[in-house]
Amino acid sequence: MEFTIEALETPALTKAQLADLLFEQIGLNKREAKDMVEAFFDLIAARLIEGDDVKISGFGNFQIRTKAPRPGRNPRTGEHIPIGARRVATFHASAKLKEQIHGLPTGEGGTSVEWSVEGE
């Protein structure tokens, strides 16, 4: 299935635009589409908060990594300040997504691109 994004008003794809795609190209009503997009991202966030990895086949992996405390510096004053340990979310693209981004032709180790942008 190919989804077409005709004209992006912003350079980034938003949740509202994803909901509109579900409405226009799948046939969900607007409320269902918005709820589905929200539920999808809520589920990913909840799993990451719990410390679980999120693996989406053909797209990539989201993981939580604990960063150790380290010394820092205030760029304005030069004063040394400690930066505490913290948890950060990381994303690693799958090999399939990397191939699509780099535009390898199908049949040469690449796959066809399922998303297209028109009207630019």
C-alpha cells in the first residue's frame, strides 16, 4: 500500500497529518483516525517509560539508555556544573529504512520506497 502526501505545509510530518492520511486513504472517520494515531504514540511512549524496547519491523528500534553523570560547563560564564545521570530515548533505523533513505535501486540490495511526496 502506498500513501501519498500531496502538500506538506511544514517540513515535518505531524500527528495531525498522519490522522488525515488515515482518514483520506484508509477510510477511517476523522475521530477514529486521530484516536488511532494518539493510541499508537501513547503505546510507544508507555513502553519506553517502562524501560522496554520498541521494535518496529522495517522501520527501526527505540530504546531507553541511561547516561552516566558527567561534568558540564555553562557556556556563558564558563562555570563548571555537574550534569546528573539521566535516561534518554534513542532511535536506530532498520537496514530496510536506511536503504530507502539512501535510495538504493530495487534489485541492488535496496527495496522500493512506499512513501512518496508530491507537490514540492
